[in-house]
Amino acid sequence: MKEAEVQEKVILKNSGIGLWERYLSLWVALSMVVGVLLGQFTPAIPEFLSQFEYYNVSIPTAILIWLMIFPMMLKIDFGSIVHATKKPKGLILTTTINWLIKPFTMFAISAFFFLVVFRPFLSPDLAREYIAGAILLGAAPCTAMVFVWSELTKGDPAYTLLQVSINDIIVLFLYAPIVALLLGIGNVSVPINTLLLSIFVFIVIPLALGIIVRKYVVKKKGTNYFEKDFVNKFDGTTRIGLLLTLVIIFSFQGGRIISNPFHILLIAIPLIIQSFVIFFLGYGGAKACKLPFSIAAPAAMVGTSNFFELAVAVSISLFGLNSGATLATVVGVLVEVPIMLLLVRIANKTKHWFKGYEY
């Protein structure tokens, strides 16, 4: 009887996890709807939260992102980071896609759709503004949300941190020249305050907290307890943080979505296509390099996801708050999470492609 009860509990537990995973897209859609409704019918809430925004970095959103990425930060130690530096193949793959391919495919795809496919619906000036916004997104690899996608694919946390850190350094030197080249304009400057604050808020603070908590728990109760019991306590925090983040993001942008749904759709189409192109380039490249799944999945995610805080900040400074370029960067924020969740699901479903690969 006891054995049967144990088996039943295991089945129920596994079923619960399966139901959550199976209907995650539904929870995401509901969170987006709740966010839009919140922004429309209780505008005082997003207005209040928007007061806590510095250099285009939302502190309430940052706190929720900490909630999402804290479980991964707990798993990082300096020894694993040093070990990751000895495996350059994945780093080279990610860097190549992010800086030699992604900005230029974004330019080509957005120009084709806005100037050719959607020509009957857009004036030439507005089409060029949308292209500019897409370029600003395409030249800005992600900083924070990559940790979420890596966690959802059971990626190597130390390697993901290293990939993101390298991108942040490269952004300082290559973002402005690439944007200036593709936009055909001069005097493009990177908003250093936005960049540095984002790095500090989204990487330094949660990493420091993770290291402090890790050392304290290991010292008090040992490594075995930390790895088998303590870390598992945070299994649900990533998804809870993700859903709450969506509510906040969509409450901020609900007005734009409702007032301009057709143009939101037009902008979303090339951005979505670009995401799939870059993901499969990275994912296919990782398989060709015979990288293990724990490195392959995050490597593909790093290039696909965007540093939208930076893109929005640059767009506002170059083109203004109400420009088509800024609207395009905002749409990038709106479509990224649902698309990245779909790519996470694709990656987890194809994990067997990388079976037997070691690094």
C-alpha cells in the first residue's frame, strides 16, 4: 500500500510539471492580456511603476528579472567560469553570429518587408523609420533575459554568463559603428549610462547575490544539501517572474497595441522571421561544431534575444519618443518573450540531436 501511494505521488508530481509546461503558452497569453487590460483600465499602476525608471531601465522589471535568473546565478562559481574560458568554440560561434551576421540579416529582412512586401501600407518615410528601429534591435544582443532562456533549457550557467559578458564588452566598441553604417548616419553614440546600469542591474547584482547565498548555504549545510535540496526550492521562481514581467511590460505598452494593432502586426512579422533565422543559424552551427546541448541551446539564444533597453534608449535619442523607429523597438520587446519561449520549446524537444556530444 505504501509503495502504491509513493508511486501515485510521483505520478501526480510529474503530471503537475507536465501540465505547467504544456500550458505555459496559455499562461503567457493570459499575462499579456492582463497587462494590456491593466494599462487601459488602471493606468495609475503603470504610471506609478514608470516613475522608477532610470536611463530607460525599469527597476520593477529588473527586480522580476532577478527573480527569474536567481536560480541560475546560484549555480555559478568562479571555478566553473575559469573552466568555461578554456572552451572557446561556443564563444566564437556566438560572437560571429551576433556581430558578423545578425545586424545585416536584420537589415536585409526588414528592408525587404517594409520597402517591398508592405509597400502598399506604409509611406516611404515611415518604412525607413521601422527599418531603423529593427536595425537598432538587431545590433544589440541580449544581456538579461538570456539567463532565463538558458535556465529553461538547463544551459551551462557559467558558460552563459561568459557569453553575455563578452557581448557586453563588444557592445561598447561595435554597436555605434554598425548602427551608423546600416542607418547611413553619423554621430551615433551608445548611451553609456543605459548600458552600464543594465550590466550592473541585470548581471552584477544578481550574480553577487547568488555567490553570497551559495557560499553561506554551503558553509552552513554543505555542498550536497545545496545542490540537491536548496537549489530545487527555486524551481518555480523563473516562470513566476516571467509571467509577472509580461504583465508589467504589456501594461506599459497597452495603449500603443490597442491604438495601432495593424502596424504592430506589420512590424512583428520581419522581427519574428529574423528570430527564427538567427536561432537556427546558431543552433545548426552548434550542432556542426558538436557542442553539447547545455552550451548549444544558450549559444543560439544569446544571438536571437535582443538588448531592448539599449535599442529603445538609442531610438529615443536619435528619432524621438513618438517615432516609428521607437515603436519598432517596442514591438521587439512585445514579440520577444513569446517567440523565445517557442524556441526554448523547440530546443528542448530536439535535445536528442546533441546526444553524445561532449566539450
